[in-house]
Amino acid sequence: MSCKDNYLEVLDKVSEDMKKAGRDLSECTLVAVSKTKPLELLKEAYEAGCRDFGENYVQELVDKIPQMPEDVRWHMIGHLQTNKVKYLIGKTYLIHSVDTVKLAREIGKQSEKAGIVTDILLEVNVAGEESKFGFTPENIMDSVKEISQIPGICVKGLMTSAPICEFSEENRVYFRKLKQLSIDIKKQNIDNVHMGFLSMGMSGDYETAIDEGSTFVRIGTAIFGERDYSKKN
Ligand SMILES: *Cc1c(COP(=O)(O)O)cnc(C)c1O
């Protein structure tokens, strides 16, 4: 199957899952995760109607941007090093992967310099996996208060990557926890902090993430096929 067909099939599935969850399709965006994938495939997905693309590496992202139509919304979803922030500012629709106060400060600083406000999500390591970045469910509340004071950024919600699973259902507990954290933060009524967005759900578990309130599912493999990291330059 072509990735055009894959994209349409996943979109259909998302639509079905949203209906099943009693939600309106407009409340969840399918982000096609195109890291390591060549432009031809992104263009195929674009032709199928995809306008939201997710990338993990700054260099790859900034290389791809000028080669794709201007109405693409670029999502930075990978771990972001502070010293790379300056290359990204003004180019993203949303940065999903803000995982430290220090990184938030740098995004704020560079955004102010550029005279813009950058929308961000805060990444939470809900499952406490050692291999993953993110705030902990325990320290996110203090951090969000600190981050809310930083000019040049606007916190739009939370993001998580749940563990690799065999069945989507296994990750329900983590999605539910992220949703609950967003409710707890919202209750604090912090200035400049919105909790409208929940970025959760990947190829293996998006059905359950949608059921638990996801507003961005980040799908790579199911659209573009397996990734081959050995070819990455
Ligand atoms: C690669 C990646 C995805 C996509 O994962 P698939 O399992 O291929 O759908 C989603 N989110 C993040 C943060 C990723 O790094």
C-alpha cells in the first residue's frame, strides 16, 4: 500500500475511534510523523490531505520546511537541545516536547528576540521510564508555575509518549493519568497556561489515547512504514 492509502486508512480509523468515544473529529488532529522519511513520502501524504507533520530532529525539520508547501503545520515532537532552539523559532506550529524549565526559558528568550510567542506543550514521563525525557507527574505542577512566568511562550497543554505495548489498552492508565494531570493544572487557573491540548497516542496505541481525550495523535509507522535509522545521515 502507498503511504497515501495508509494516511487515508489511519484517518478513517481515527474518525471511527472519535465517533466511538463520542467525540467530534475536529477535536483531534492526526499528526503524520515523518522523521527519517524522504520528501516524496511527505508529499504523498500531503496530497492525501495531510497538513500536520511531526519531526524529531531540528536539522531534518529545517531542511524539509522550505521543500514543502507553506500551509503545512510543523510539529516538533523530539527531544530538543537548548543550543538548537534558535534554528527552530518561528517555524513550528507547536513544540510538543518541552521537558525542562531551562528549555522553556531558551524558547522564550529566542521567541522574544524574534518578536513572537511560541506555543508549546510540556512533556510528561507518566510511566517513569528511565529512557525517556519529561517532567515527572510529581514535579510538573511546580514547573508549570515557573514556566508560566516566562515571556515569549504559551503553554497549550501536555504531551506524553507511553511505553511500547502489545495492546493499546495496556497504556490506558498512562493516558488517563496525563488527562488527570491536565485537569489538576487547569484547576489552578494559572495565567498564560491553557490545558486544551493533549498530545498522546502513536501507531500502537492511538485508539485508547483517543478514548482518553487525545487532541493530537502522532502516527509514524502506520503511515510511512518502519523506520530505518541506519540510513540517517
Ligand atoms: C517517532 C515518534 C512517534 C511515532 O511513532 P510510531 O510508533 O511510528 O507511530 C510519535 N511520537 C514521538 C515522540 C516519536 O518520537
